[in-house]
Amino acid sequence: MKVLVAVKRVVDYNVKVRVKADGSGVDTTNVKMSMNPFDEIAVEEAVRLKEKGIATEIVAVSCGLTACQETLRTALALGADRAILVETDVELQPLAVAKLLRAVAAKEQPKLVILGKQAIDDDANQTGQMLAALLGWPQGTFASKVDLAGDRATIKREVDGGLETIEIGLPAVVTADLRLNEPRYATLPNIMKAKKKPMETTSPAALGVDVTPRITTLKVVEPPRRKGGGRVADVAELVAKLRNEAKAI
Amino acid sequence: MTTLIIADHNHAALQAATFNAVTAAQKIGGDIHVLVAGSNAQEVAKAAAGIAGVAKVVHADAPHLGSLTAENVAATIVAIVRAGGYTHVLAPATGFGKNVMPRVAALLDVAQISEIVVVESDDTFVRPIYAGSVMATVRSGDPIKVITVRATGFDAAAATGGSAAIEPVAAAPDTALSKVTGQELSKSERPELTSARIVISGGRGVGSAENFKLLEALAAKLNAALGASRAAVDAGYVPNDYQVGQTGKIVAPDLYIAVGISGAIQHLAGMKDSKVIVAINKDPEAPIFQIADYGLVGDLFQIIPEFTAALS
């Protein structure tokens, strides 16, 4: 069974982002970039499926700048077999990415597509669901457990009130949540081996997809910093302040 | 210009965040309709019809909407949006809204704007990115705007004062793509986390599921909801629906008490708009103190019982 995993190159989660002086966007010059943490979880899940003998081939795909090759090499080092870069320097938004992934899926015919549930840069949480809709496939979002048996999948999902278990048929789209698994680290031997694994490059034009953005960012600002640092010496002072000053209790 | 609000509900009652979505629609302008898609959800339709500012309730009822799968709900929404000529489709950014709406957007071939916190005009909105450390003002060029609304950005519309007509409509056919086979829902006497006036959250410092009972005692005194950091959930102290943070629940209560929580950016993303923040942690260098209005450095195992007793 072929598994397709989509990975995104994002600003590393530890970086404190700053906006450019003109407010046109976030400053990413010389900033550390990494694979989106939820996508690491997606890759790990695919690799575990392969180790269980359920997945036969893992294809990693990323869309964007040439530098996304680094993210794909990481996916290969973690255990993906092949990588596809859909190269463009047009600003990609979730609907466009979903259309690109649909085109890739049409060629690759995977039984399962796994994505991270959201990217930590745009925090959109849309691409997996959009892809499933475009493909007419069922979706298992915010997955914390994935069990495959034959042509069916049982997914445990994190929902507002706790957990929900769904049963869907394959092919399907799954989006990975925090607790689906704990991703491995790429070992040095695997990083070296990854350099030899196949990586093909294609483009939106070659896939026949219009990736024109639908949403324009007019400006970005850092919200006003909260004034913190207040201290109380003991519980008595805390209770007094909450009652009399903050009027919170 | 007409907005269709997708009600979040459990077939018996509306989820609180639906009321905040109505307010967002009021700021957009134009008529506001509410779609209740469910199974035997008449009470929800009646409740929606009572919301101040709602002109019409559209009620699609069918057994196959009973488990509210994204595939079935989205199909019904899309059919109604197309038939009704809606210009805006809004849902609260709850787990339900986040699961369903992108499917709707893709089927309509339009973009989605996730988690708006401000409406600037009928096509321009403000939303958080980078875990809320940056606010982006964005404009959609699509003829239909599909939007999820972050409840903490808007007041709740009044539950009474409206007297909308309820129009029954056919649900889209069962897509038969997904079946809900089980649920593990938290049962608690505590108020609901995202709408509570006071929230007490525990982090890794609480140390165990057993120790969370200390926080429960305090929560009972304050009639507070209980939340948690990712670390506490990962460690198994509390179930996942307690998680407050960038990818968990977003809360903005009158009072947020962070106990044994270090204050990583990802946690702050879920609570930094609280009116008053209290932090209790034995590490004076914990980042949480930088945003706390009242920080108390010390051992939570002594402080929390003392705090609970002081409130008697």
C-alpha cells in the first residue's frame, strides 16, 4: 500500500518571529527553518506503517521554494522512500496546496495521505480537509491513533469533548495531531542514505494547477505586549489583590 | 449580503461559541441566518431562532446527520449555500467547525479564513498567525467567504430577543464515507473550559493525575473550569480536551490561574488574552511570570491548599 505524506517547511517552532519594519510580512531572513512539527508526526506514522508491513512505499511531497528540498531530505532520512518537490515561488495557500496534492495523488494513487493537522506558521488547519473534499475521500482529522486493516481504517480523533473513534474506508486523508506518536530523530547513517534516495521536481504548471492566491495579506503587526511581571508574596496577598484590585473573585 | 452561520450543537443545545459567531456576523453586516444540521435537533433550532439578530433558522434534519461527520455536514452546508446565495459562511472555530469548514470551502472552490478575531469589513479580517505572536489583516477576493470565528474575539450575542422563522430544508444525501463507532467524552461538573469565567490550568509541575485533585478542589471553590498544558496531557494527568494552547483550546476568561506551567509560547497562544493572569510556579525564571499580573513563586503543593482554604 502506498502512503503519501505532505510536509511543509516552516519557521522553527522555537524562533521568536518578528515582523518586517514595513508590516508587509514576517521577517524570515536568516531564521532557522524546520519541518512543521505536525508533519514530523505524519512522517513518523507512515514509517511505522511501513515497519509494520502495511505500507509498501512512502512518498514525501512538499510544495514551495527550492529550499523545500531540505525538508524532503529530512523526510527521506526519517524513512520515506521517494520525494516529490512541487517547485514554485508563488505564495501558496491551503486551497492551492490541496489542489497540487490532489494532482500528485492522481499520479501516485496512494491508499492513504497523511498530513500534519496544521502548520505552525499560518495556523490555518485546512489543507488535509480540503484535499479530502477535492478527492471525494473520507477524512480522519486530529488523529491520535490510526489502525489499518485491509481496506478500512479506524481513527481515534481528538474532539472538543474528548475522543471520537471513526471508521472509514481507504483511500482516505488523515491529519496528524500531537499525540499520534513521538517522532524519531534522523540518524546520521540515514541522513547519508537519504542523499541517494530519488527526488523528483515538478511544478504547478506541469500538474495543471492554478495556484493564484485568493487571500491578500494587507499587513501584519505584533500585538501589544502584555505587561506582566507582577508579584505577590503569599496567598493572603494574592487573594486580597484578586478581590480588591482585580475584582476577579 | 447574507451570512449563514453553522451552528455547533449536540442535537439538544447550542454550543456557546455559536453565539460569538453570530456577533462576528453582525459586524460583517447584512442578514444573518443560522443553519442547524442535525438529527432530532428541533430544540437547537428553537434556541437558534431566539438569538438576537438572527433573521432565519434553516433546519436540516436527518438520521445520517446524527453523528455530525464532516463529510455529511459539509455536503448539506454546500447544498444550502448554493441554493441560498449566501455571501458569507461562518462557523465557530471549535473542533467541529475546524473539521467541517475547510471541506465546505474546497467544495465551493473558495479560500477559508481561519480563526478571525476582528471583522474590519465584509471582506477584510484580522487573524492570528505564528501562535498568535503576529496578527495578520487579510482580504479575501472570493465571492463566498468561508470563515471560522475564534470565539474569544467576539462577545456572545444575546440568547433571547430574536424570533426568527424556522425553515425546514432537506439534508444532502448520506455520503456514507464515515461512521462514528465510539466516543470517550469527559464528564465533569466543572463549567465548560472555553466559556468559563475562571480557568485553573495545571502543567507538568502538578506531577500526577492524582495531584490534579488539588486543583479540582480550588476549582470547585471558584466555580472554575479546569485546563492543562500540553505537558500535563502528554503525561496522562488529564484527558486531551483539557489542553489549552496553540493547537488546543483557546480561552480568554476573566481569570486564568496557571499552576506549575512554565509558559511556553505555544501555551501562551491559548490564554494570553485572559483578563487577569495568575501564575504559581516554584521556578522564579519561568517565562509565565513575564505575562502574569500576579505571580507567586513557591511550592504549588503548599500554595494551592492554602489558596483553597482562604476562599472558604
